[in-house]
Amino acid sequence: MSRIVYLNGEYIPEEEAKVSIFDRGFVMGDAVYEVTCVLDGKLTDFEGHMARLARSLKELAITCDISRDEWLEIHRKLVAENGLELGGVYLQITRGNAGDRDFHYPPAGTPPTVVLYTQEQPHMLDGPKVEKGVKVISVPDLRWHRRDIKTVQLLWASMSKMAAEAAGKDDAWFVEDGFVTEGSSNNCYIVKGNTIITRPLSNDILHGITRASLFRMCAEHQIKIEERAFTIAEAQEADEAFYTSASAFVMPIVEVDGVALSGGKPGPVAKRLREIYIDEARKAAI
């Protein structure tokens, strides 16, 4: 059975969904996206994703008049139509169809292209990576310098994930000017003693929604967080490490550039934070 997807106001089977070859998202990568996690058929961190979506649209001057309540209705309908219990809802908005390839923006009033679809992730809560942790390599950060905008410009992230796979590892950390910025699709952290260390927010990294929730939960549980940049060498000397994302929650990291952390097993802080996050996310899901 094919998925039901949302395309410009219509709910249709995925094989019937068509987008113009002149769409700005296709020819220019001129688009933003969000992925909202679904736990037990409910949406997690929805308000945070909608706030970041609005910010991304504003930063790129893309107009989309769909309201928060309308977004919620669309998300819930797709979850229900596809019987999704565990996974995510992908949302993408492009600047629309300009009618031809042109570096200039389309004329004012050109409607955006809006696409949403569901993705099942049956091993989101368990699986080998959760049990064993992940291993990462470092790569140069060659992306543009507005990483705080969640655009579909993901080629370097994709290439870096493939480089990690070719090296027999799971993911990549980006390094710029000697310091770790973030993971290929996540925010990253190290743990030293009783302190979690992670890079502060700026245009250099994505303002993670799971990151924000984790900060709030750490404050509630009196867990100290220090916001500062760290190096690969410092990470290799840390007690443990982990990353956060909407689809992975809190994922333990057990190796950085060939150096094992926490005895090559998921550390206690990462495991505890994962438990806290999933529990709190379930309680707050809508």
C-alpha cells in the first residue's frame, strides 16, 4: 500500500505526486525543511519545529501562509492516513515554480511548493546503534555559512556520511578552524566529569530542536551544560560523547577518529539522557 502524501493542499497517493522540473527546490536547492518525530502516533517537539520553520522561511524571504493550526492538522491527518506509530513527518517548502530556470527569484505572488510525507522508523527506540553506540570520523566543514537555516542543501552532509560509511564508521563530525561545529545531521556533545560541553548557538550550527529540549531537561535535572567549542583531541580525551537529533533523540558515541570513549560502550550520561528525553517527549507529545 502506497503512502498518502500532502502536495499543495491535496492528500494523494505518493505515486501521483508530481513537482515541476522548474521548481526552485529542484533547480536551485531553494527550499527549507523540517522533520517532526512521531512517537506512539503523536508528534513530539511540534512547537519547536514550527518556530524554526517560520524562522527559516523568514531568513530566506519565502512566503508561506499556512498557519500553525493548519500545519498541525496536516501533520495529524498524514499520521492517521498512514497509520504511523513510530517515525517522522517530513515537511519541505520551496520558493515555488518560476516557469523556467532563472537565478532571479520568481515574481511576487508565486505560490510556494509545499510537500509533506511520513517515514516509518521501526528501530527508532532500539536497534544496534542504540545498544552499541556509534563511531564517527572528522571531516572539514565545507558547507555555506548559514547553517542555522534548515535548508535542503545537504550534499556535503550526504557525502560526509558516505565517507564515514566507506571508512567503516557510522557518521561524521564537521571541523572548522580546528573546532567541531556539529555532526552531519545532528548536534554533538562531549562529557567531562559532571559537565556536558557543546558548541553555542550561532550561524555556524543548526539550532537543534532536540538540543533545546535537552537543555530544558538538563536544567530540570540539575545537569550542568557548558556552551563552548571543543576540538577533536579534546573529544578523544572526554569521558563520553553523544549527539542529538529529532530522529535519533540522544545517541551515544563510542569512538572519535579511531579513539574509543567510555571503554567503547555507551556512557552512563548519554544513556540516562536518552531515557529522560524519550520519557519527557512521550508525555508532551500531541
